[in-house]
Amino acid sequence: MRSLHKRSYVVVIKARATSSVRTSSVRTSSVRTTSTSRAVQPSGTTSPAGGVTGWAAAGGTTGGQGGPTTRVSTLAALKTAVSGNSAKIVVITASLSGNEVVSVGSNTSLYGASGSVTLTGIGIRVNKVSNVIIRNLKITKVLADAGDAIGVQEASKVFIDHVDLSSDRDHDKDYYDGLADITHGCTYVTLSNSYLHDHWKTVLIGHSDSNASEDTAMTVTVNNNYFKNVNSRGPSFRFGKGHIYNNYYQDMSDGINTRVGAVLRVENNVWTGTCSKALYSTDGGYAQASGNDFGTCESGNTAPSGSLSIPYSYSLLATSSVPSSVVANAGAKLSF
């Protein structure tokens, strides 16, 4: 791996003045509810992202802050607790399994109580809602007929952070769907500090090549994530505006694909191990790339140059510090 910096440091980048884009108490055995006037605060390893960041922060995402906290340990209780649009905080305290999806209402914070809480075969849907936070969950082996591990559609202000998403690569690429797909015009979305591994089609942003009418509005940040042993989509990004920084790609064949008019700012990401295409364009996608280490990839950056102004402040790790920092912090490593 080529090191672009001799010393470790963090750069805090202030937002520019413009955000324009240029193309170039009730108890049961399964539920415990308490009233609270503040959000649950996590303990444990939270660096480098202790709070809402990226485009989710720019949109004012607060999740269920100010609502009651409900702790659940069954699938039925979980589905009930996250429904509706009133402010609420839901904490999953036990591992659950099934073959279905759980739909989350607006103004919701959904947490795993610890890093061992795992949803097997159960996907999370954030569909046509706003102001949702998902943190500290492990989700694995959600079959394609159920959909994505986390699917976000026609939604705004969504923060997905410190999650562990995976399946396996023992089956063909269509046996499972995406790990975290963000489609149909979603705005103010961040995917951060997460471990995405052992999968074929990882992160899709933008529904289809014919969906410009919805997806041109998309604004998504993908930062400080650990992609390991995955085939493609790190992310695959159509039409919208994306900020991709401080991610670590280990043994990923096809990395960041900017597609059909998307404009991405790609900063201080690192690739190691088996790698074909690191940053590339399909059908007229663009990238403003800087500080990336493409390692031993067969090709580094082949995307046409574009320009993207970022409307929020953010901390940028030195490229040389990305692998160690991301591996240490990414995934379900918090507690609630």
C-alpha cells in the first residue's frame, strides 16, 4: 500500500458558504418503556463519529430524541415499537431471527443494546418516512425475497451508523440483495462507521438508470466504513450528490462506481488486497478525487473530473491513518 502521508493527523474541514453542485414505565417479558426527555447516549467506542455527521447532520436528523425509550426482546414487540411517527427510541436487547422486514416510522432511533445483538434474516425498511437513526445493529443473511439488510427509499434525514452488515459468498450474487441500499430520491442520508463484509452487492445508491426524476435530488455521505471481502458497490451511485471519504476497502473487486450524472467527492480512502477497479465511471458519472491510496488495484481513478461543494463541516483522517482507525472503530461497537 502506498502511504501518501508521513504523519497521522485529522483535518477538520469547515463547510463552504455555498452548497451548490457543479457537474464536472410499562413492563412485559419483551418490552420495557420509560419516559425520557432526552436521547439515549451511547457508551463505549464512538470515535471518530460520536454524533450525527455528514448530510444527515446537514438535514437536522435527530431521530427519536425527546421521545420515550422502549426496550424489546421479541420480533413482534420490535415491529410494534418502531411503528408510527411520534418521537421514540427503541433498543433491541436480544438477538432475533426470521425471514421478513421491519418497517420503521418517522422520528425513530433504533439501537442494538450491545454489539452482540444480531438480526438474522430480518431486514430494516425506512420507506417514505423522515428523521430516523439506526445504530449498533448486526444484520446478517437477509434473503433476497425479503430484500436488503437495510433499505432506505423515498426517505429524508436518515443516519445509519456503527452497524455490522453481512451475508456470505457461498451462494450466487442474487441469493441475497443489498446490504444498505438507498434509493428513490433519498436526501440527507449518512452511512458511517460501519462494517460491511462477506457479500456480493454491497451499497446501491440510486434506483435505476431511468430514475433521474427522483434520484437526481439524492444527497448521501458514506464515510469511515470498513468494506471487507465484498465484490462490488462501494457504493454504486447514480444521479445524485455523494461524499465518500475515509473508507477502507480490503479485498473488494469493484469499488466506487459513479454513474449516469452522479457527482461524487472522494477523499482519503484506502484500498488493499485483491482489487480490480477502485474508482470508475459508468455512463457519465463524475468524481472530484483527492488523497486516495489505490494500493494494488488494477486501476485507480478512471472517472471524469467533477466538482462538488460540501455544505457541512467534517473531520478528515490522514490517508495513512485510515486502515487502523476504521478497523478499530467500524461496526457494532457501542452500547445503549
